Amino acid sequence: MKPFRLHRRTMLRGMLGGSTVALGLPVLEAMLNGNGDAYANGDALPCRLVTWFFGNGCAVADVNDTGAGIRFAPAETGAGYSPTPQLQPLADAGVMEYCSVLSGFDIYAAAQHRRGHHDGVAGFFSGYPFIELPPNGANYASKFGGPSIDQVAAERLAGQTVIPSVELAISKRIVGGEGPTLQYLSHQGPDQPLAPFFDPREAWNKLFGNFTVPDDPDKPARLSALDAVREDVQRLQMRVGANDRMRLESHLDAVAQLRNQIDSLAPSCTLPPEATQTNDDVEGQEQLVAVNAVMSELLAIAFACDITRVGSIQFTGSVGYTVFDMLGLDRGHHDLTHDAAENEAVDQATIFTIGQFAVLLQALRDMPEGDGNVLDNSCILLGSDASAGLTHSVFDQPCIVAGGGGGSLVHPGVHYRSASGENTSDILLSCLQTVDPTATSAGGDLGLSTTPCSAILT
């Protein structure tokens, strides 16, 4: 008997309040070829690209010798490297094998070295020199000189998904007075910054909602669609195999669980006005762990359902004043990084931050797809806006490229240290080629690269 095949863009459909609703599906066996490594029609499984940012860099290796580098990369190079304390959260989460650490790179786009953080974030994530703006009373102001690499990928994948890209942010303590460069991570071009979603409910609406409930416009209406599509689910379960039936139930359970998380989290996600005394303002403490977990899960489900293939997460802002109160700290992170006496506190913040990055990798890894998982078919680029806030150096910034890249990234990951200060845009080109193998360049002007970083490619 010819096996039952399901089109990869099949949606679950139902009626709710007189309107048709639809819910995307994860990749099921019925959509795949006999080996489970491609769609039944021969198309490759989709590959995704994510940029993940944290502001202000890392702790310096030696406060008495700021030229000694930062606390981040391992001493060993190649595969099988031992994690530093800063990378240990990746090992603890069981995702270190997916991570390649890149060190010793320089931002050619920042060759003019005009302004530390501005050079760092624009050059690292776009490969273009930033464009200076009138400061209008601020210390400095700028905008990106070209599109960020996630938006280059989104343009190349245009039309293949319902949503070209999704932009998410966790900490709200960002700087908005020094131009779009420091305020936003994703840019379609010099004058097209993309504002991220800080509220998981708004992110849900963007990814999964296509209408609003009149009685409660602020509530993610798509949550109610789970009940509406149940009948369609039951019909589909009668036709697919046992493994697909289990995967369907697991998928719906995960979506329902996420709905409960969002409902319970929503009141505490709205940051109240910043308090003058942080020790007294318990309600003013950001819920970084809870929000990051929900956002990571949202993105993982959106990828699994092929709603979008491109995302960005701004965990903390450039020159951001996130307070890591869960570590017993009560000063903004930017101030900590510029105070040599707080180097140990900065280091603890880095370790915590990498742990939150690991949460996203776990969410992608735990989402089955084909004969592997979504992390196997994703490329996630982690970076910052400086190697260390104390030095404002943009040489040897912290960098991780994670995921399998659809088989194009080395696995297990490696530590590659450039001996010649290679262009960080080489890393951007490598990441771009995971979603578009035909890409031949990344960045522009001073930061142009036509040579991908071969050390992380298969």
C-alpha cells in the first residue's frame, strides 16, 4: 500500500466565532522521505538563522593588564575543547557539542574605531561601518550602515514563510538616546530598524495569531484556536502513523503549556517605572529567566511550524543597564563593566547570560524534526558590542556559532582562534551560507567579506 503523505505546509483548521483559524504543524514523518532527512518531494528540511546579543562584553582577564584579553574562550583549539567557567553553562545544559567558539577576530567594519559600542554592535552584526548621526544632546548617536545579517537572510528567504522574521528582546533596560544602533539589533537598512517584541503575548500574536477577540483585544486570540482545531487533529490522527500521532499530541500539549506559561507570566512581564532604590523595589526586578524561557520556546515552536526561519534575540541592550538582581547585584550592567573593581561581578553576569543562551539551544534541540531536531537545522550567532566594556575594544569579541546549520556546520563544535585577526564578516558569511548556500559575500565597505570562515563549515 502506498504510504500516506502529507504536504509540508498542511495546517490544522477549524472555526472560532465565525472565523476560520489555522495552526501550523511540526514536521511529521508523513511529510518526509523514507530516510527522514528530507521532505517527500526531495526538498531539504528548512534551515534557520538566529542572532543573539548581549551588551557590554565580558570581564577582562586581568584588571591590571587590560591588553590580556577577556574571560571567555578556552585555551585549547579544535574539537573537544574544555569549557571555561563562562562556557560551562553550555556543558551543564548538554548543548556544548553544538557550539563553536570563535576568537581572535577583528571588526574590519570598525577600522576607523570611532566609538566603542557603536563600532561593536553595528560591525559585528552587519559587517558595515555605522553612520554617525547628530547627537542631539547625547554622548554620541549612530545608525547601522547596512542591513543586519538576520535581515539579509530574511530577504534571501522572502516568500518561503508566512513571517519573514521575528525580533524579540528580553531586558527592557536599554539605551534609546544614542540612535538606532544601540537601541535595536535588527535593521533592514540604515533607516529601517526593526523594533523587537518585549512582551511574550505580543510575540505570540505576531507568530501565531491572525485575528483578535473583540471582548479582550489584549489577549492572544490564537490561544483559543487550540480547541477549534481539535476536530481536524482527530481526523488527521486517524490517517498518520503511530509516531506522528504521538508527535501531534506532543505538539498540541507544548502549545497549550506555553499558553499557560504566558497567561501566568503576563502580569510580571510589564516593567514598572524604574525605581530609584533597587533594594526596595521588588516589583521592579526584571523577570529575565521567565521571559527568556517563554521567548525561547515561542521561537522554537515557530521554527518547527515553519512560520518563520529568521529570528533575533536582544537579551540585554548595548550600553544597557540591566540589573542582575538574581546574582545579588544592584548596579546597571554598563556601569559594572566600566568599573575595574566590579570585574568579578561582570564575570558572574557573563556566566548567567550564557546560561540563558543555553535555554534557547535546549528549546531548539528538544523540538524533534525529521531524523533529528530543530537545532540540527539552525544556525545561532551569539555576539556582543565589545570584547569588554572596560576597554571598549572590538578586537576578540565573544562569539559563538551554534547549531548544525542543516549539516553545513561542524559537529561537534570547535574552538577556532584566528592567528591573524580575521574579519568578523567572515563569520557572518558562514552563517548566511547555512540558509543560502549561494551567498558569496557579507557586509560592505570596510567590512566586506567574500571568504567564509571555513573552520566552522563542513
